[in-house]
Amino acid sequence: MSILRRLAPYLAFLYVSFVGLTSRLRWLGAEHLAAARRVKGRADGPVVYAFWHQRQVFFTWTHRGAHMKVLVSRSRDGEIIARAMSLFRIDSCRGSSSRGAATAARELLEALAAGWDVAVTCDGPKGPAREVKPGILYLAQKSGLPIVPIANAVSRKLEFHRAWDRFQVPLPFSRAVVRHGPALIVGPQDDLAAKAKELKAALDRVTDEADREVS
């Protein structure tokens, strides 16, 4: 591994921390998260977070130290992401639809059973952008736990228009929001294709709402 790749997680940690410390953050839709946690009759039950790959950077700040496992690909870039997340005290589970899917699914189901939240970029790691892949629906169906759509938005950002997902990097001194949407339940007999469309609509809606809050 090159020196730059070794340093990358630490540089990312310092940069995102600076962005977070200089931004004004609001949390919206917390009632939806609270309701989702009560689905199994507990006040603090685990949930499955769903978000778009484009918005992942700022979540490392907003959810630092969370009792959560995040699905991260086994690619070289995924290794950098996982190392950066560990600096924010966020655990990762390595795997994707193309590499290590079955192992990752077992680990995430075990984490949910043990009371951990789980987070998945529904269109990651390579797209197509804003198209829900089936893995998150499988987790929700097998665990019986709710999916909570979540998005963040910042008033100042870089957007890489040539990236497949128009990846965003937040800039310091921003107005920022994290917004939760109503939970989605995937029942044992549900049509996963129909649920994928429902989740996409929910994620698009909560992402657009977050953007309007900082525009």
C-alpha cells in the first residue's frame, strides 16, 4: 500500500471532522426513527438504515460512535473507507453484491440479532445510481426489522458530476441536516421488486426533503 493510501483514512478523518465542527447541523424526522425502534416492542430496538451512496461522507461525522455496522465493499477503496470509519468509532462489515455477499449478510443478520443497527448504501458500491439492490430488502425480511430511509444534505459541497452517483463531498461552514423518513417493513410474503420501488421512492423523497432544508 502506498504512503498516500496509508495516510488517506487519517486525512479523511481530519477533513470530515473539520467540516462537522464548522457546520450547523439539524436532525429532522427523529419521530420516525423512534417509532421504528419500537416495532419489536422495545424502546431501543435495532433498525436497518438505508441511504444513497452519494451522501455517505457526512454520515461518518453525524453517526460517529454509533452502535452500528455499515456494509462496506471489499475493494481497495472500501478498505480506505473502513479505516476512516474506524477512526470515527463506526464498525464495518466487508462485502458487496459481487464479493462476499453471503458472508456479509450472515454477519449483518447476527449484528441485528445482537442489537446493533445496520446501515447499507442501497445503490452501492458501483450503481446504478439510486436503484435499490435486493440485499437490504433480504436483511429486513429475514430479521423482521424496519428499514429507516435516511439522508443528509449540506449547503456547501463539491459534487463530482462524472462519478456514477454524482458523489458529494461536504464543505466546511455549511448548514446541514440529517432527515429520517417513515420506516418500511418487508414481510415474509412481500414482493421484493415492489418493495424495492417503494424504498427507492421513500429514499428519493427524504433526500429531496433534506436538500430543500438547506437550499
